Amino acid sequence: MNIGKSFNLWLKNANEDPDLVSELDDIAVNNKDKIAELLNDQADEVREVISSELPDVYERFYTELKFGTAGLRGIIGAGTNRMNIYTVRRATQGLADFLNKKYESPAVAISYDSRIKSDVFAKEAACVLAANGVKAYISTELQPTPVVSFAVRELKTQAGIMVTASHNPAKYNGYKCYGSDGCQMTDVNANAVFEEIEKVDYFDGSIKLVDFEKGLESGMIEWISDDLYEKYLENVQAQSVNPGICKGSGLKVVYTPLNGAGNKLVRKILARNGVEDVVIVPEQEMPDGNFTTCPYPNPEIQEALALGLELCEKEQPDLLLATDPDSDRVGIAVKVDNGYRLMSGNETGIMLMNYILSCRMANGTLPEEPVAVKTIVTSKLVDKVCEKYGCDLKNVLTGFKYIGEQILLLENKNQENRYVFGFEESYGYLAGSYVRDKDAVVASMLICEMAAYYRTKGKSLNDVMNELYDEFGYYFNKTVAFEFEGSAGMQKMADIMSSIRASHPAAIAGFNVTGVSDYLESYSMDLDTKEKKTIDLPKSNVLSYSLQGGGAAIVRPSGTEPKIKIYITAVGTSEDDARNIADKMIKSMTEILGIA
């Protein structure tokens, strides 16, 4: 890519969004002399100089946002490597071309969350689709991500678009695509869409566009009816395990939508399910893409829950409930003797799995040959819970689309009723087959129902988790992430993965490595017997190490963020012992990976 040529092209043509005009003009004025010297037709020959002398230009134009199974995700701003109306239009033109080649009269369901320009990007996508003869159904206001998955299935569209960057910081936005089954788009289709996108130029007129109001008048753009949201809530409520248990239970909840899309539907479903005492964190109630009270709006981290925890000290609820900006993930903190304990995604998922299986077995609603699904980086303690209740547990790659894929496989056999629950350690959960993505609305309902159920038994969720540890052993899971920003960071991540793939560690924190699984090379090997087996899963850049004593360490670059993640499973004689082992394993892994 000729960086100088691209910059000058955008400076001349990107004039429809005042924010982008101002951004590009400021860069041009503040770097006038350097731009004149360096940004010319031979700019590709001086990329390293541009990187150091003009980082504002380089980071915006050294590459294009890549369209993958997670769609697009990037920092909001001007340039080919940023989220803006032009990159959204180009991606949507490619999607429209793909759909028109594959289907007759295709349609797409669109929604968005509270992030900066989410509504703008959603409307831009609708305008491009309509101009290309693809009908666009668009939500009238921000909605949780699972609603798009539901809308695709309910409206029988061929694709879905959700404008969101999930739990990323405020400077990010994204564009997530769904297939006709309601799952996130498969690798094959995402690659096919990307091929179409690469044929599209930003400014040569190849992107078709219609005025939004004219699109509405023609019927090619249509607002999604409120009836659809009602049907969605009915399907959520149908997943209740013990209907009516919440009403009169005395359960008290503090809830924060973290200034995101969960506010309305989460509160509605809790009210319908009988949760009568819900206190909202006022500073985080209304949509705010700046996330001023939680700069990193991720329910996985304590900082994002700080205001909620403060309110808990005043209100003394049974639990704190927090959904992320697009309301597909949920985190909780539960009351303990000396305050509130943050539950990990694994712990919440383990409790939900145990609650669903035990109660459905007790009340006779557990299907024959029940199926549950988890990702490979999720706690192995789940295996023991499923084994206790005779539930077949499927292990899939990281990414909820692979859980959705397992539901689809059952649906194709008319056996989707066998699916009871699926989750991933990163706070994503789904009961029921009405959507094919993680759903914080149903998870919030079930978490509160579970808390109310055990409350009637005289137990807190803290008690329940400790009992599970006592029964099955102390499996402590911890995830650490290391961030690598910019182009240099992407190369650093690639180098780390290549290095560790070429030379596997013999031991981690003093525990011998007994097995290696390479999901990119599609094999697993027992290091004692040297037996090698094929992994029958899609290729993925993941390395997993099994350790003496039952522990494990997994390394993978994030598919949506510039991070390498390390997933630790430590098994100890007590919780403190397991935590200490986990800390030693993390220290050992950072040394092995060469991460400072």
C-alpha cells in the first residue's frame, strides 16, 4: 500500500464526515514539511521513515482493516486502518456483492450498541445494502447483540450486522457479521466476503449508496417491529428452569449496563421473571459511548465494576450484575461475609451448568442424552459436573460461533432440544437454541433465578461455588493478556507464536509438560508415549500444554484485539494452593514467551 498516495487521496475525498475532515486537516497542517518531504509516489520505499517520523499517518494508512469471522474492529477515525463511514461502506459493498452472488433477493438484519457512531455506521450499512438491492431491516434503537442473531432467524434474512466493539475501550468500534443461521459468519463465508471487499475502491464510485429516507420510502430499508423484541423476550423467558422461584424470594440485585445496550431488555426480563428489587447504578444507566465512568467497559475486570461495588456496599444486595456494552457478556459479584466476591466467567458458568442440569433432572425437564458445549480454554471442572449428570460435553475452539455451530448440527438432526447450555470462560453464556450467540439477557435472568433458588435453600452463590470446589477439587483458572499495539505489535505477536511453536517447553513452573496440542497444525501429542493424534477442529493459532497433576496452559493471540492471551488451569489441594500455583505458572509462561 502506498501510504502517501492513500493519505492524499483521503485528504481530498473524505469530506462527508466533519470529524474525519478535521482529523486529516490537523495531521496535514501539523506535519506539513514532513509530509511534503516523505509522502510522495515512492512512499512505500520509506515506510520505516514514515513510521518513525509520521506515526499519525502511518498507523492510519499502513494497512486496511481486515474482515474476518469477527467482521471489522478498529479505532474510530480517518484512514484505511480505522473505523469510519468509508471503511463501513466498503465492507458493506463487499457483503452486498457476496450476498447477491449467492442468493436471490437477499436481506440483512442490522442493529448497533451505544458506541460512538454506532448508529451512524448502522444506517450507512443499510444505505449501501438498499442501493444494491439487498433489503435492510434495521433496529429503531440500540439493542443487545443476541437480538441480531434472533432477528436473522426470525426474519429469515441471509445475513446480520451488529455494529459493536463489544467490551473494547471507547476509542474502538466494530462491525460483526452473521450468517443465515444466526451464527457469526463462518471462515469460508468471511473469506469470500473479504475477497469481494478487496475489489472495492473507497472513492472511485464503485460503492453504491442511497439516501436513508429514500430507502425507507422504497421499502428497501425497514424498521424492525417491536413485535420482534417481544418474541425475543418470550424465547428468553422460556429458558427459565424454575419459573416463579424469584417472586417473593427476597432476592436483591444491583445492576449496571455499563452505559450499554442491556438496560431495557435485561430489566424487562428480570421484572417478568419476578425479580422485584433491582437497583441500577445511576452513572452507568444511560447509553454513553465515551464510557466516562469505566474506560475499559469489560465486566471481566474489577475496575469496570467499581461503581457497582460501591453501590453494593450501600444497598447490600445478594449480587451485582454487569453486562457489557453490547450485552452479550455478563459478570457478577456475590455477597460474602466481608463484602463482595467477583466471580470469574468460569465460576459463573460452572454454577449455571450445575444449576441447570441438577434442577432439570430433578423436575423432569432434562432431555434424554443432553448436550452441553464449552470452549477449549474453559475450565475442566465443567467436565466433572457434566459427567455427574450424564451430559455429553462438547469441546470447541475459542469463539462462540463454534458453540452455535454445535447447536446447528443438532438442529440439522432435529435434535436441538438436546442442547441445554453452552459457555466460554470470557463471560459468555447461552441456554436455549433461539439465538446462536452468547446472550447476557438470558444469562442475567438465569443467574438471578439461580441466586433466588439457592436463597430459598439458605445458600448464597458463594456457598454454592465453594461446595462445588469441595466436591470436585480446586480448579483455579486465570487468564492474563499482553497487549501489542500497532504494526510492530502485530509482528511481535507473530514472532512469539512462531518461537514457541518451534520449541515447546519441557516444564512450566516445575510441572512437566505431558502433552502438546497444536490447533494450527491440527495435532496433539502425548510426550511420554510420543503418540500423535489428529485434532478434528478448524485450524486455529492456539497452543495447549497439558501438565503433570492435571493443570494446563494455553496460548493464543486474540482474534479481536491486539493481545496474546495465556489461559492457566491450576489444580491444588486448596483454593490458596491452586492460586499460588497459578501465579507461578503465569510467571513461568511469561518467561517462556519472552514477554517482559
